[in-house]
Amino acid sequence: MTEGRAGAGNPPQVAIWLLSLAAFGSAAGMRIMDPLMPMVAADFGVTVSNIAVVVAIFMLFYGSGQVATGPLGDRLGKLRVVAVALVLFGLLTLLAEFATTVTQLAILRAASGLVAGAIIPLLLAHIGDTVPYADRQAVIGQFLIGNVMAQLMTGPISGVIGQHFGWQASYLAFGAFTLAVGVIMASLLGRRMLHAPPAGPRGQSGLMAYAKILKSPSARKLMFAAFLDGALLFGGAFPFIASYLIEDFSLSAGEAGLVVAFFGVGAIFYTRLARRMVRRFGERGLLLGGGLGLAAGLALTALAPAWGFVLAMQLALGFCFYSFHGVLQARATEALPEARGTSVSCFAMSLFLGQTTGSLVFAGVIATGGYRACFLLSALGMVVFAVWVRGVSSRS
């Protein structure tokens, strides 16, 4: 990873592969329960809907906890907070193995979400501190491989482990992995773990940093862009593609999961080309091209005559999404350079709020018009969004 001097106090250097593994651990925490819900429900003698509440609680604390963890990273050191968060997240995930009631599991998952939410935003902020902006999107692309692989692999791995060894074994495996990554990061930081970095001359407290973001027109537009990104894609089209394949094309859940996994293949393909793409098309070109590519992919998904066509669109959507979303993430690291942890956490919270809003709105669209109407509406929204964000997303 190319290091720079963007941040105050000479931030420590950590290999990008370790940051990517940390991102994998955090993102895997969001997906570990997906294939396990029927097993956990049967073990506790409750319905799957009761266990779904546990998943919702994790996501609630994952998103809302970033209000505190962003400023905490700016004040105490981003990698220090991440290392502690990884260790705590690993331990709490291991403890979930011993839960004997839904309430105990919900409490442990709430605490897990609270600490897991610190990891990816603060690592993105660390990249902003240490990588020159011209190279940042390419490095972010490498970093996000861990996130993509977690989305791609966690469900199948967790399901296989749970099927053969019990759902508790899945928590044991992923908890041990995350704990190991946290211990490695803490050991590499060495004495830095014991001492907070010196405050920069332009340092901001948490509330002051949030106030400064809200006062900046460009930062407000970026946060609104994150909200739309979450509403149209994370909460709008993407979560319903697997159900669309199952209900409209009669695929099994496993087959639908494999088709959706090709989104990750497209994303990985983009990460290999990110540096060249940025240099050739520029950020404005990637925003417009990626956004319009997403719109076209969603529209064609809605019109798909067969599941194989949806598979091809998943490849294209993965590629276009990371070319589009990567620019927004890179810009989030510059929204408030003197408090990057806070600004990236604010971006993540906006994305999370949009995702929550979008899931509610598009669930209503599906109830009245079906999956195809959902994808067409998201495609139309992406056309408007891409044209708008291309013109307003320049850095402060």
C-alpha cells in the first residue's frame, strides 16, 4: 500500500492485505446468521421471524454505533480502535456459541454490532490518512476485496459449517478468525496500542466535526448521495434479486445464491482494473458510466427471460457498482480531512439510513407491482442519481 503524509501524527503503516482481512471479518458478521436462522430457531424452539429480530438488532447497533466510533477513532487513533474492535468482536462472536436463549443471543449480537460497525469506516479513514488521493480509489478497491469476499463466501461457509457441526460452530469459526486478525493487528502496532497519537493542529471533537460536516454544502450533498446509494441499491434492488430468482425462475435458494454470487466476481474484476479505470475515465466518468451501467443492468434484470440472463447482469452490476460506489467512498475520505474517522462514519450512517428507508419503500413496491417493477423503479432512480451526482460531487 502506498503511504503518504495526509494525516497528522504520521499514521502507522499496515499492509493492505491485513486491512482487507479485517474488512472480511466485519462484513462476515453481517452475513453469518443468514443460513443459520432455521437451525437457531429450531434449537431455541422459536420461529424464524423471532431470530430475524436478532439480525435486525445487530444491524441497528452496527449503524447507530458509528456516531461514537468515528470520533473515537479520530481521537484515539483509527487503527488502535479497529484492533480493539476486532478483538472484542471476535470474543463476542465466540461467546454467542454459549447463548441458551434468544434474549442472550440478541444481547451478544447487539454488542457485536456496536463494535463491528467501527471497523470498515475507520479503515477507510486510515486509507484516507495514508494514501495520496490520486491513488486512493485503487487502494480502496483492493481493500474492498475483503468485503466482497465476505458477501460472497460467508453464507455458504456458515451454512456448511452449521449443517455439519451445528450453528454454534459457525460462530466459533468466524469469531476465532476475527479475533486472530485483531491480535495480529495489535501486535503489529506494538507500543502504539498503549499511546494515543498526538492530536493534529486542526483536530476536531466529535460534535464539532459533525457540525462542520452539516455546515458544508459539498459534504451535505455527499451524505445525501450516500443516502440515495443506500436507498436505491443496498435497500432497493440488490436484496430482492435472490427472491426474484426463486419466485420467478423457480431456482432453489442455493442456486439463487450462486447466481447472486457472480456480483462479487464482477466486483473483484473491477478491483483489478480500478487504477487504470480512474486514470482513463476520471471520477466524473466513473460516476456517470457506473451509474448508467447500474441502471441498464437493473432494467435488463427486470426484463430477463431466463435466470442465465440475470447471472450475466450480476457480473455487470458488480463491476458497475464498485466503479460508482468507489468514487463516493473515496470522496468520503476527503469530506473532512482533519476528522476522517467522523466523516467516513457519517457517510456510512447515511448509507445505512438510506438502506433502511429503501428496504421499506421497495418492499411496498414489490407487494403492489412485483419484483420487475422494483428493479425498473431502481433503474430509473439510478439514471437521475448518476446525472445529478456527477455534477455535484467535487471535493471541497
